[in-house]
Amino acid sequence: MALVSPTPSVYLAAYGCLTAFGNASATYAALCNGERALTLQPALGNRGGDAVPLALCRGRALDETAPPNWLPYVQELVTTLPAGDWGSPRRPVFVTSSNFGVGSLYAYRQTRERVHLDYGTPSSCVDWLRRELGWGENVSTFSHACVSAHLGFLQATRALHAGLADEALVFSFDFLSPFVAGGFNALKILNSEFPAPYENRASGSIGLGDGAAYAVLTRERSELQITAQALHNEMHHFTANQADGAGFAACIQQIMPAVGGRRLWAKGHGTGTLEAGRLEVAALEQAFPAAPLVSWKGSLGHTLGSCGAVELAIAAECLKGEYIPGTVGSHAPGFSATVAFDPLPGRAFDGVVCTSNAFGGAHAALLLSHE
Amino acid sequence: MLAAYIHAVATDDPGAEEPAGTRERLKDRFPRGATRRMTQLGLLMGAVLDPLRLTEMDTVVYASEFAESRALEGFLDSFPSASPTLFQTSIHPSAVQQWLIQRQQAVRTFFPMTGGPHLVAQALQVALLADTPRSIFCGGDERGTWLLEAGAASMRTFAFALALSRDPLGAMGEIKLAPSDHASGDLSLQRFFDALQGRESLALSPTAGLWLTLDWR
């Protein structure tokens, strides 16, 4: 512990993600084409419920099985992970999630079949997953709703700079279940409307999506680096932010000293709710007035605790690609002229500010840029 | 080696007390009416964090294996008419948020963690690597009912909080995490809580590759 100092840079040695479109390159291509993965599906799976926008991995049902039916998708994702003794003392794993296997507890409550209990608690789920993926025991777990992945990035960075690790793996996952779809449906923000992030319309709504991603962080130089990271927790209200947007600004402002002369764009949290969307747009516009802003949750849905890692992987694809996907699912007018609805030319930029928000007014931001 | 001095410790061990009993016992420590909306773990976390006088510049590390077991049970019971209140209350790290939101106390860096037998070591590592002058390491669990019968909740309700800094002046103890050759080890959250409550010194391997010492003055 020392006086507060800027977060040191760390390099992105490898990354990957999984969404309803498939891997990072398939997701990037689909977003560039303006495709929407969300479809209306019953919130409670085979038990019915309201039809709500969900984006599940291809072929996966919302209803839980034992073992969870999302395991093969995770296994496929980790085949692209650089080989190594992940979970060993020098190669720690930082697992982040919001829901873990809580859908299995829902399945147990509905069926009383004890087989679901092996995956229901966060620790049992992560321990099971760790063994399935062949990782050692050096696995730390963070859970802070939709900013969870950012906690993994920050702690991995600190472990690397403290000399406690040679490489660090941040692994994030959140797969939908009736538990989470039913919960957000009960909050009324998940309803029959498709989300339109940052669109100036009469009512807001969100969609939900499956997501998993990984990032291998290292101090060894590579093409992309996470130049700055920031957190801030308003603790104003469980489901609302301070009306003046001070919480958004308090987080984003921590990133600004690291910007330098970079030409930036911004990948916002942008779930499709109105109030938070307006506040986020205003804060980003004030901090980075020249940076066009996009959100991809109108296509992918909100992938919850994994969103920070999923969207980091897509942002990395953008920095290497020709285009930056626009805010799919939204149309003008937006909350601000900075909102980009259509794809942007990638070569016009050399860095991206990525933000995430969560229950309790939790905020996270990072700056990803070319080395 | 990572190390810090302990400047404050607070624990609450309600034994077999039910949530209603905890609410009644602690009601004077919260604003009138506030406890109605708080979980048992939320009440206990508030009780142990209150004396530590958190500031925005503290790093808060919160460790819980099962977290909001009672709210989770209630939310699962509420289907098919899912309860929005129980949904948001059941989400980790609601217990600490309940208290901080009530106090309108912003915190820049907040690391909610979960895990099993290595959770104490992992959470301590996060607290000891923090870049703020003070770290608050807190944790706890609440005893479940039907989730406990299913083996998916804590058997015991407890909460603790300790304030850590690099300043030795006025410290009441010291905690260290050093590299070791131990191939295995564990230290449960409950065992750590007992050591804090009894001011018991520890010298053990809390996870593979690490050695923990906890000393009191």
C-alpha cells in the first residue's frame, strides 16, 4: 500500500471471446455488418414467461442442465488460449463473473435434483470449471456484477508489477439462465423491447447475452497495451446513479492523464437504459469531446459480469481491423452528436476508452491502445 | 513479501441468532427504518465496518464464500413471480453495498471476492497490493436454511473487518504473506474470523506457495 498512483501499463499478449455470434473475429464481423444477435425468447425458458431479447450461444438452451450446457462453449474458447500451466504460482488466473453457476441453484429449486448442486455456488462452480479446464489452484475470483472483469484486469496488473506473476490470465464468463433473465425482467428493464443504446427515445430497455472471454496480460511488450485503468463506486443507490453524473466523471477522469496525444474513440457501457445512458454520454463527451462513442449491447445483449472482457476482445479486434462497429440497434437522434450509429474507419484512431457500470453505481474504465 | 500493520479490528459473531434478532440487536446503530430493508449479512457488515470510518480513498476488499444466502433463497422461492428487490439484494456484494449506500459513502476501489479454502490468502493479497494508504479487509457469511440443507450455504453467520496500513505507529498487530515451498494449504474464512475474534496468532500456509503470519501486540 502506498499513496495513490497511476495504474501502470500492462500488455495484452492474447485475447479471445465468445458471444452469440461465435468467437472474437466472428463477433467483430457481425457487428461491422450491423447484425443483431438478440431475439425474443421466454425469460423463464421452458417454463415460459415474457418474451424478452436474449442472445444465447448458438444451439444452447436457456434451461440449465447438469453439468451446465455452457461448458462445451467455454472449452472451445479456451482452445485458443496460449498453452501453459495456468493456475500455477507464476501464472495466476483471475476468474470474474456475476452469476457463475447460479442457474444451477434455480434448476435445483425447480426440480430438487441434487445433481445441479455441484455447480451452484461461486466457489463450487469455479472449482469445477478449473478442474475441467486443467488449471491449477492459483485461481482468484472476483464478483462485482457488471464491472467484474475490470477487477480482474486491475489485480492481474498489480500482481504482474509486484513481480508475483510472469503472465496473468483474466477469464470471465456469464451465461444466461432463467434466474438472471427472470430477475432483470422483474426489474422491468428487460421487457419485450429491443435495446437501443444512446438513442433518444421514450423508454429504455436492455437485452441480455451469453458471454465469455479471456485476456492474457504480461509486462512483455506486445502490439496492444492497457495504458490506464480506473474504478469508482458511487454507493448512491442500488439501481440508479447520482443525477449529476459525478460517478461517471470520477471514474473517467482518472484515465485522462494517460491519453496523451492519442486519437480516441469510446466503447461505452450503453445497455439501453435511458438515465444511465444519458449520464454516461455526457461524462464521456465532456472528458473526450472528439471521441465518437459506440455500444454493442444493442446487438450482443448485456453479457453482465463478462462484458468488460468480451468488449475488450472486440475492441482489440477493432484496433487491428479496418472498421469500428457502430452502435448496432440504435438510430438517430442520439443523446449527443458523439454517438456513432454507423461503423467508423479504424485507421483514424489509435486508442479506445472502454467503460463498464454496475449495480450500486460501480464504474470501471480502461484505455486500450497501440503500443 | 507482502505485509501490513493492523490498526483496527471489528468482529460480530451472532451465533444462532436469526435475522430478526440481529435486526433488533443492531437497530440503534442504523438510521430509523433502515434495517427493514437490510439482510442479516448486510447488518453485520455495517456493524463491523462502522467503527473503521471508511473514506473514499480506502481500498475495500470484501470476501464471502456464499454471500447473500437468505436473499438468494428468497429470490429463488419467488419464481415464477420473481422479486425485483430480492434479485438486486441477492447479488454479490450486496451486503457491503447496503451499508455504504445507506451512508452515501463512495469508495474508489472496491474488490468483492468469493472463493473456497484459498479465499483468505487471495483476498489478503489483493488488500496488501492496494495502492491506497489504507486497506479495509472485510468478510463474512450468513447461515442459510434450505440452501444450507443442500450444502450450498454457510453453516455459520459471522462478519469481520480489519484496517491495514504500512504505518507501524499505533498498530495492534501485523499480517504478512511470504513466498513458501508449501505445495498445499488452506485457511477458511471462518477459521480466519475465529483468529481475529480471539486475537489468536497464526503461522500457516493459507494456499500453495504462501506462508501467512498473523501477530498481535
